Amino acid sequence: MIKQLLCAALMTISIGTFAQQKPQHNNIKFVEYDLPNGLHVILHQDNSVPIVATTVLYHVGSKDEKADRTGFAHFFEHLLFEGSANIGRGEFDKYLDEAGGTNNANTWYDRTFYYEIVPSNQLALTLWLESERMLHAKVENKGIETQRQVVKEERRLRVDNQPYGRLLEETMKLAYMTHPYKSSVIGSMEHLDAAQEEDYKTFYKTFYVPNNATLSIAGDIQIEEAKKMIEKYFAGIPKGNPVPRNNQKEPEQKAEVRGTTHDNIQLPAVVHAFKVPAINKADFYAVNMMFKVLSDGKSSRLNKNVKDLQQKALNISSFPLNLEDDPSVAIAYGIANQGVTPEDLEAAMQAEYDKLSSELITEEEFQKLRNQVENDFVSANNNIANIAENLANYHAYYGKANLVNTEIDEYMKVTREDILRVAKKYLAKTNRTALFYLPKAK
């Protein structure tokens, strides 16, 4: 439950006789190019089913916000459904409903992502809608005031009034000293209330420009025909100014950081946030595999030993957030069983970190881990919507869309010795933030 509340899906990955052969998965073919205005386009043709997924990734997330205007990226996820110069309020969804399609959007620390899934004969409709969002969005007080109330209600439902809803927010605030990752993605209501119409217009003009976007389309298309449609709807959008990036550096952590917070919950939770490499750093793959050993599946170490055998935790998990800037963070958390103190739960979790940091995982465990990793990698591309999104992610974060086919090889290079090495380095107490998330006193 908590894991779904805290973050989006993770990138992940195996083996048969791995020394002799590579994992088998279908190669995803695609075409990519840039329009003169800087819009990066990726096209994947799959005519097996008559549907198409149109996605636009804007390389702007909560980390790009000003310190006194947090929540803007998430707010724009809502605001840009308000319509445009040529689309009335409430009509964005209406067009798609009438076309038999669906759409949504999401925001994270590093990006904002929009998508539509429609019958393939409605591709032009999705391109028109997204081009309107990019060029003519209504960024004005009426829509701003409407969405302020929507976002406030979302925060109340998903964060403030949700058990453990502030867990990630409080952890990140404690884990980072200066980097904007310390701010909540959903943002501060005080900041959104204080912002004026001009603040919103400036944010839109700065980040919602073609040279900060990736248009990724997958499904029942003809490549040359799709290119002509894209030219029609997007080529005339002016290129924006160079997109500013937040270059705030996080100081190196040299000692454990500890904190306590209280909330309207029944059972205490223990949260550990470990500073880990960003997604483009050398140790990223070994660290991701290490955390799968800790808590991916019922037989993983935290689940088997702390939750099932010792019965110290009602719920326990760990997962990296896979962030773009260095350092990223990986979260391990446990919700204590009735009568178990947070100190006892933390000691049980620590014992698993210590074991993973001092002994090689077994060959059997390593084989299972590689199988999990390969299965996750293949499953991540099991439909056209996922393929379109993954192509966009790999381009935006790495500048290498073909990682959709080859990233598995990076995971397969990881050895048992690598996992032991990164466990010693990144599971150290000096590298973590520890939060006791406790019930309010009655």
C-alpha cells in the first residue's frame, strides 16, 4: 500500500546460462529525429492492434521549481487540461471520450508526462490536442483558481488525510539539505496561493517549449504518414529560449541524519533513506539489484526475515526512486507490528543490511535475482503505452532511446561481488537518513 503511494514504477530486470547467451526479448524498432524547433520525435510502428499511444514528456519536474513556488510542475499537470485558445474548458477530455480514447498525466521530481491512447484512426486528434497544449494553453486566472482548489483537495485526500501520506514528503525534507528534491512534488499550498498569474505564465513559457519536450508515439501507425502529421501540427511552434536547469549541488553526507515526526496513524513506521547514485551513474544498476535482494518478492530478505519469521513488521519494503540528479535516494521502510517498538524494528532491518554488506549473496539467490530482473525488463515493454513512455524516458534522461533494448545488458554485467561492494558503500549508517514516523500522543 505505502509503496504505491510513495512513488511511480521503478525501472528493473536475469538469466538462463548467462555466461553463454544474452537474455531473450523482442527488439523494439523505432525512428527518431528532431524538428527544427527542437522537439524530439520517436516513432515505433506496431500494426498488430489498431490503437496508438501518443505521449509527450516535458523535461520539467518539481526539482525545476523556485524554492518559494513549489508545486508548480504538478499544478501544470492539472492546469493544462483547462483548454487552449481553440479548445474550450472541459472539452479536452470530451474530444477523447467521443473518439473512444483515454488520457492522463503524471508528475515526478524530474519530468511531467502526458499521454493519450486512441483508435489508430484518431492519431491526428491527439497530435492536435498536444500541439494546442504546447502552444496555446489557457494560463489565466479563471483556470488557475479552479485548479488551485482541485490540487488542494488532492493534497488533502492523498497526503494530509491519508495514513502515512506524508511519509515520503517528510523523509525527503530531512534527507536533502539544499537540493530541490527536498520539496514535495505536490508542493506547498501556501506557495500556490501566493503565486500570481504572471508566475504561472512565466513557468509555462520557460518549460513548455518544444526544445524541452519529447513526442513519443507507438502503435498502429505508418512512419512516413505520422511524420507528415507531426510536421503539420508541431513544426510551426516556435522554439523556446534555452531551458534553465537547477544546478544546486547537494553537499556530501558524512554522518547519519535522524529525525522524528508524528501523524494520525496507529502503528509506528521506520524509514531509512539512503543516498545512492543517480540513474546515469556507474553503480546505479548494482544498487537497484541490491535493493531487489532486500525486498522484491515474498522470499526477499526483509520480507522473509523481518516480516514473516520475526514478525516485526506488518508491512516492509525498499525501492530506489531512480532520480536524475546525483545523489538520488533509495527508501527502505517498515510499519511495526502491534507491540513492536520502532527501535526493535530498526534493529531487525539493520541486521539485514549488515548481512548483505558482509557476505556474498548465494548463487541460487543471484540466479533468482537475474531472472526477476529480466522478467521486469521484458514486462516493462508489454504494451504500446509502456513502450512509448520508456522510449521518451530513455531519451530525456540518457539521450539514448535505444536503452529500451540494451539496458538489460548493463544489469547482466552486475556480479555478486558488485552487489556486496555497493551494499558496503551505500547501506552504511553514515550514508542514510533515519526517520521514526510515530503516532500522535493520545
